[in-house]
Amino acid sequence: MSSFGPGVYLLIVVWSITLMLCWVSLRTGHYVGELAFLISLTVTLVLVWLPRGKSQSPLRCVRRAGRLPTTPVRFETIHVKNNAEFVSKVMNSSKPVIVNFHAEWCDPCKILTPKLQELIEPLNDLDLAVVDVEENADLVHTFEVVLSLD
């Protein structure tokens, strides 16, 4: 089943008719196409600005649940030491986790890791996992990480 609402189909029909009327206007010299264009533009803007469905803001749902959460969720840097820790802390995490494969000898990594930490720190709903490629060869192989010695 299609995920488009009736408004999208209405827009397709309106703009199709507008294109035909513009073509007729070019052939006949009448201004029907310009009028159709203005009407189509108006219909499009009205449909874009109309509210859609029963969507609610996340705060409204939290207020209905009783109260706002009081404990702040903190950003976490996870230093992965082995496969089991990767599975438990990254794969089974309740929050999305960005995985950074890192090597001490890699100059770009020395720039990238602190920058990632700086960018992710203000985002409370995201964590960073740092995987040392020297200590976790199985993960490097599993995720097909390409190591460049250049």
C-alpha cells in the first residue's frame, strides 16, 4: 500500500492539468496557463501548510505520561576492548552509537577521534565507540575496515 496521502495525488492531478493548460496557452496565445499556474501554486502552498494526521510533539506525550524525566542522559565514549564488549555495549545499546575505528599510529585518527567526541558531546541521545584496530582484529575484519599505511 502506498504511503502517500490524498494531498499528494491531488497535487499530481492539479499540476498535470496545469501543464496541459500551459501548453494550450502557448499554442493559442491565451493566458489560461498563467491563471492555472497561480491556482496550482496556491493549492500546493495550502496543502503543504495544512497539518498532517494526528502527529503529536514528543513533549506532549511525556506530559501525558506524568512528568518530564529529571535525570540527564549523558554522552558516553565507549572504549571497546573485545568482541563481547562490542556486542554488549554497542550492538545492544538502547541509544545509537557511532563506531570509530582508531589506531595510535594513524595521524588522521588523532584528529578525527577528538573531533567526533567534540561533535557528539552535546548530543545526549548518541554515544561514541572507539575501537582500537590493533587490539580488535576480528572487528576490523568483520566490518571490512580498510587500513591505509599512507
